[in-house]
Amino acid sequence: MESSNSALVAAVQEAAVKGCLSCEKAMELAEGLAVSSMEVGAAADDARIRLSACQLGLFGHGEGKGRILWPADSVSKELRDDIEAQCADGKLPCAKAWAIAASRQVTRLEVAQACEALGAKISVCQLGAF
């Protein structure tokens, strides 16, 4: 996906730190500029800015680390039910993981850890990273 919005590319470049744009900052940019998160991701690609610090712990967490995700020790029945209800073919879209975290009042990383424990994979990054 290629961005044709030079103002958006410039905003991404300005927000980037050392050639990286955090997931959190990218989502803030999308909201603040009233564009889709996928457009911000495409602008980052156009600017050759790496996306970092995935809020689900999947990528961009420092040199050699990449992921900071591990399976939860236990998963509540309610969280398990929410994840299983939103999964298709063992995959939970990133946006649905965020929605579950908000509705359960847990962190996004906790939802991702529950997914790891349940064998569900996070899919369809809101920024287009995967």
C-alpha cells in the first residue's frame, strides 16, 4: 500500500525517533490527523520509517528482542470466551484484541499473552505491519 499524502509522510517523519515510529504514536497520528491507521503505516513505509513497540508485544521492542510476548500463566474464562468468540481459524485481528482489552479493562499485552496461552495468533495489524 503506497501513500500519496506527502503531508502525512512528513508528519510520520517528524514523529519518528531514530528512524522508528512506535505503534502508540502511529495510532495517535492517525486519530489526530483523521486518517486511517493503515494510511499511517503506508506513510511510514514510504518514508522508510520502521514501526516499533507493538502494543501487543509482537515486534519492535529493541535490538535483538523484537517480541516481548510470552504465554499467560492462566486465562480467565471470560477472557477466553471473548477471544474464542472473536477468533476465525485460530486468528484474532489486532483491532479485535484491542477491543477485548478495552471491554475487559486489561492491557493489550495481557490479551496477547492470553492468545499465546490459547494458541490463537494475532493477525491483521492495524498499521499493516503484518
